[in-house]
Amino acid sequence: MGYSNEFRIKPGSKVNLDKMDAGYHGGYDDEDKAAQELQKNARRLSELQALMYAENKHALLIVLQAMDAGGKDGTIHHVMEAMNPQGCSVVGFKVPTPEELAHDYLWRIHQHTPRKGQITVFNRSHYEDVLVVRVHNLVPEEVWSKRYNDINNFERLLANNGTTIVKFFLHIDKDEQLQRFRDRLDEKDKQWKISDADYKERDYWDDYQQAYTDVLSKCSFNYAPWYVIPANRKWFRNLAVSEILVETMENMDMKYPQPTVDLAEIKRLYHAEVAEEAGFPVSSVHDKPEDKEKKGKKKGKKKKKKK
Ligand code: ADP
């Protein structure tokens, strides 16, 4: 598969977001073809998630970061809808509460990392502590500049303990952001998202791009890679993310656990025997022992009558 290789930031590489085309759409000219591929990936993701849940050995952490209107919510909606909610959760990280600020910045994050068998999507993440925090000088540089190293060690810890980590930066350009803000004005179901602060934040666009450049350059490793997804076209963004997730999960080399019971014995006790006696396969597993006895007696009686 191509996008995983194409969009992954190689460890130690110097990233230049200006040179990455946010409007790129692979070999796809039309959305319909991409939608078919997305469907295929969604089915595969569903199978892989069921396997992961059953195996209960790996955890998967998906980190989503983007500029405002970059499409985090849409990606979660379109890519994750294939997942069984029982094995999947989404956690959004907002401005920290006083309680959270009274702890180290990773405290609130670690509480939400996925347990074995589970997939967790971070809608924003610990990276905000070297993005918005850096851009707005919420802590001095001597504090935030040490965080890249903390974050790498933290993710290393998770990876060493069975968590697969995959991180997506949904890359849109500044004009596309303005267009999306503009579109919200006419869409009744999106108007609630309009915020004056989002417009004002555009003044810091270049600072954010620089902060993202450092994140991508300093924090992409084989155990926790960053992918820069061209995200101006929503359908291509969804396709690329789903393809990378499929590949990531296939590489986890998962297997269904061996049954913990003797299947032949279960069949003999509860299925083959019943099927043989009654002439068709009837499960008696849910029968209470006394019911089974009664049934046995009835059958015995019937047989006697026939004689
Ligand atoms: P979203 O934009 O993710 O849909 P909101 O509109 O509620 O959700 O924005 C969440 C806000 O919380 C963003 O402005 C983000 O920068 C801010 N935020 C998240 N984490 C932190 C943090 N650690 N420190 C300061 N602000 C943060």
C-alpha cells in the first residue's frame, strides 16, 4: 500500500509544510472511486477491530491534530464509523481545567490511553502542549522546549507496553480554512461551530505552521510515526487515513485466540448428541439441568409408547 509510505515522516527528516501540497489527491480524480475504496477499507477495519478486541493483546492509539476546521471531527465520523463502539473511544482535549493544570501536562493524557483490545482516538492531544502553548507563550520556552523529549519518552513507554501509536496531521492551507469558515455561515448544522476566536487565531497561522514543523521533525519515530495527510479534499483525507489504519493494523500480526474449551467435547455434549437424537441440530446449552432431565424422561416415555 502506498499512502503509508508516501505520507509518513521519516525519523529525523526536516519537514517543510510549504512544500507539501494540501490539495493533493493521489491518483483519484473523482470522489466516487475514492468512496468505494473507503468502503472497502471500512469493512476491513471492522474485521481488524473485531480481531483486536478478541485477541486482547494490543492497544491502538490514534492521534489527530489539525488547524481549526482541518477536519478532525469529519475524519472521526467517516473513518471510525465502521468501528464497533464497544472497542473504541474518542477523547477530546480542550483547554486544561485547574485540576489538570495543577499536575504535569501528561497526567490528563495518560488516564485516557487505550487498554489492551481497545482503540482510542485523541481529538487533539498532548501535542497541544507544544502547539497552542508555544504559540501563545502559555509557559516559558525553557519549559515547552523540553517537552519534545518528554513526549518521545512517553510514547516510547506506551509502545514498549503493547500500544501501537499512529499520528495524523490533517494538512489544509490557509485559503481552505477561510473557505470552510465561510461555508459554515450558510450551513445551519455547522453555524454553532463559528467562533470569533477561530478567525483571530488565523493571525498566528505562520507560528502554528512553525510549531507543527518542529513537532513533525522532532517526534516521528518508527514506534510512533507522524503522517501528514493532504486534507483540502475531505474524501481524499478519509481515504488516506483509512488506508494507513488498515495497514497499521494488518502489521500488528494479530490472531484469534485458541478456544479455551475442547470443541469436540462441546459438540459431543451439547450439539451432535442432540442433533442425532432429535433429527435436527438443536442447541440445549441454555436449558437448565432439570429441564434437560425432564426432556430426557419425556423422550424416554415417547419411545416406550411407540413400542
Ligand atoms: P475543537 O477545536 O478541538 O473542536 P474546541 O473548539 O473546544 O474544540 O477547542 C479546544 C481548544 O482547547 C483549542 O483552542 C485548543 O487549542 C485548546 N487546548 C487544547 N489543549 C490545550 C492545552 N494543553 N493548553 C491550552 N489550550 C489547549
